[in-house]
Amino acid sequence: MRKIKKKLLGAVTVLSLGLLVACGTGTDTDPGTGGEQPPEETATEGEARALQVGITLAEDSHYYKGLEHFAELVEEKTDGELTVEIFPNGSLGGERDMVESLQIGTLDMVLSSTGPLGSFVPEINVVDLPFLFENREHAYEVLDGEIGQDLLVKLGDEGLTGLAWWENGFRHVTNSKNPIETPEDLEGLKIRTMENNVHMDSFNALGASPTPMSFTELFTALQQKVVDGQENPVPIISTSRFYEVQPYLTLTGHFYSPAALLISSQVFDSLTESQQQALTEAAIEGAQFERDLVAEMEKEMVSDLKEEGMEIIEDIDKTAFQEATKEVYEQYSSEFGAELIEQIQNAAK
Ligand code: EAX
């Protein structure tokens, strides 16, 4: 509880800290580049600095635990020059809001799903195509390889520095109406999706009525039956307690859901080169840790959800869902390039 209070207090000061960050850039001096700054402003190295990172998920989530590990790595690698403070539960806004805060420099970092990222870099949506990745290793191959790294670089044009790809895992459908075994069972159901065109078009193709909204509004929307269902990976269904308001879960695994660890480019550029390197290394090592954690949580939490009373439909014919979403590939192949989509599909080992 004390921790929560501290974090809320932190959230109140984050705006002013953000302003400090915005005003405080330019104090970093690289001895090799010009040396125009007056000597009294050259003190970034050795000065402690806290980086705030916002997430929509709860304190027992894979995001939070992964970021705790990341924070330790950052502190270690920078000898305490940089520390990381985590703001969970959407206390700093939804993912889209937080990404915008990074652009203007009022928030340092966010760990965000690809949900809203296509509004900033449309090409990123290619990884959101339904049934694109055969398994998580396939996704890592693509995201950690040239394709995924190019997508992170593209964020640079938007004032965002992509440090590494983390993950949420494969997404599954829950709802309060009826057990879903075939696409027909989704017919007419109002399913909350992320604010993501590919996701919305996929649920349209499945016959559902997709309703995009921020994660921060989702629990209440489910509880008040504004929507019938939603889709998320098992660790999120569990740690966000969706089982309290959603009796049915079908393991559709229809999208793989990556997460990008982003830092405001204004903030990143104000750090020393060694701090930048430490952050990047910690982000990549943190990704490994967080992905392992997701795998572990997925294994344990399916039975936890059963114990919480959810009816879990595990054995479905996925090809029916795959067939139904084929049109989304046709729709997007000119936008993303049929070749790129094929390249991603062929990366499966
Ligand atoms: O990044 O909005 C969602 O459903 C996401 O899975 C969540 O915010 C994690």
C-alpha cells in the first residue's frame, strides 16, 4: 500500500519533472564534440537521474515485474546514475496518451503494446496481422531481426526511441455471453479491441462488432456490459482480474502481441553515450527476462483462471478462424507490401 501511495505521489510530480527534463537538455557534453557548453553545465555524468516509465498493467503483471528487473539492470550498469520509477495501472494515461507524452517530453518512457503504435508509424501494424506468427520463437526471429529493428528505427521520425521488443504473448477472446468455439459464435458480439485498425478489421472479418477503447476503460466497460467481450493474453486476463466479469475464455491465439519499450527521444538524446548504451543493453536483457516470465505466467495462469470459475475452451479448430480473417491480408497486402508479409511468414523455423 505504501508503495502505491508513493507511486501516486510520483505521478503528481511527473509533469513538473517532465518540464525539468524538457528544460534540462543540452547539459550533456561529449568531450569529443565541440565543447561549447560552459563548464558549470557539464555535470550530467555522475548526476543521479530518475526515469519515469508508465504502463497500463497492474503491479503483478509481466510488464511491472520485467521493468523492476530492467530498473535493477539500469542502476547496476550506470553505477546508480540512472534509476527507473514505474507507474502502473494507467495512472499516467492510456498507451496512446503516454506515447504522446513521450513525444513532447513530459514522460520519459513507456512499455506499450503495438495497439496504438500504428497511429504513429503505420508500418508497425504489419506485426498485428491475425495468425501471422506460428509461435513465440517465430515472433522473436522477426522482431529481433532486421524487420523488427527497422520498425523500431522508424519510430525515431516521431520523436520516439525504440529500445527493444518485449511482449504480451498470444491474445485470446473472453466474453460474457456464450462459449466461443467457431467464428459463428462471435457473430454480433461487441468485442473491445485495441485502437488498432488491423485488429478492428480482423474482428469485423470474424463477424463480431469491434469496439476500440483504451485499456484504462476496459474493466468498467466489461463490468457494465458496454461491451460483451475483449481479447488479451492470459497473464493480462489474470492480473487485470477480467475473470471477475467474463465467464468464458477461448484460447484462439489470434494475434501475437509484442510490446515496445520506448523512451522519449528528447530524453534519450540528453543522456551521455555510456548511459544510452547501458539503457539499450538493459532493455535487451530485460526483454529476455520478461519473455521468459510471460511463458511461465501463461503456463500457470490457465489453471488459475479455471479455479476462478472461468470456462476455458481450449480445443478449437483454429483454421476456421484463420480462414475467416484471410480477407484482412488481402486488404493490407498493398499497404504493407505482400513481399514483407511473406518474408515474415517465411521466417518461421
Ligand atoms: O499493453 O490494451 C491492451 O489490451 C493491451 O494488451 C495492454 O494495454 C497491454
